[in-house]
Amino acid sequence: MASLRLLGFLGALICIVVGCRATTYMVGDTSGWDISTNLDSWKTGKKFVVGDVLAFQYSSSTDSVCEVTKKEFDSCETTNALQQSTSGNTTFPLTKPGDRYFVCCNRLYCLGGMKLHIHVESDSTTAASPVGAPDAAPGPGPTATGAFPRTSKSNHPVLSSSAEFVKVNNLFLLCFLGFLGYSILSGGII
């Protein structure tokens, strides 16, 4: 009976660890999204996966951020940007694998190097969609948020409650089932 309790406890613990893997990356660390930030150096050594979030902090009076296609990224053209924000604090959830391109909407800043290309990998903990299942609809786009208190300085990403929120429902369900199984096996319920 004691081994069943231990098994239930370990199952619940695994659910918690697996559910809290999303990471928020502060683009440019403490320098933020700025013309003076070396963004190629910043992204070196980072692994972006589905469920992570990119957080852009910048001066809303002079800077902006646009998500664009590769062609627009290469030419610093933002007329047909996929998404854009001038709020000063913008987050982009990484919802699917593939390449993502971000530039300053000010073409001169973009031409000066204020642009970021990342590759998003599949989250190995996410099960593949069944064949024929529709893709999820895109979210509402970047959201303005308050100040970000922590950064991903020195390639040590931080966990964000906003990123973890995406997985709360699954985490809650897994933990509830783990608790229910633990309770049944230990004779606490039924």
C-alpha cells in the first residue's frame, strides 16, 4: 500500500514538472528591444519551443515591434506586417514550430540591425494532433502588459505566469487525476 502512495505522489509531481516548462524570454535582456542591442548575440544558445513567449520592452515613443514574413524581414518592409505594436511592452506567444521574424517598424532602425529571426521547435511534451484535426486558430496577437520584473539574462530564461497559464488547464487536469488515483489507491475515496 505504501508503494502505491509513493507511486501516486510521484505521478502528481511529474505532472507539475511537465506542466511548468514554458519560458518567457526578455528580448535583449536588460538592454531590451533597442537599436544598440546585439540581438544575434542575445539569441545565441537559446532554444525556443512551442509554448514559450517572447517579451519585447522598448520606448513606446521611439520604438515599435512588427512581426513580418522572411521577405519583409530581409527588406525591412513593414507595410504588410503580420502583427505590430507600439505599446512599449509586447509579448508574442510562440504557438507553433517554425521560423518567426521580428523587426522594428521604423525602417531605418530595422536597416540598422534592430531585427530578430528565431526558430521555434516543437515542444516534445506536446502530443501531435490527430490526422485531419484542424490547426488552432491564431491568438489575438501581441498584448500590452505591465513591466517585466525578471529577465533571461545570460541564457537563463525565467518562468512566467503568463506563459504557464497556457498549460494550467492541462496541468490542473493531470494533477486532479493524479490526486484522484492516489486517493483511490490509498483507500481515501470509494
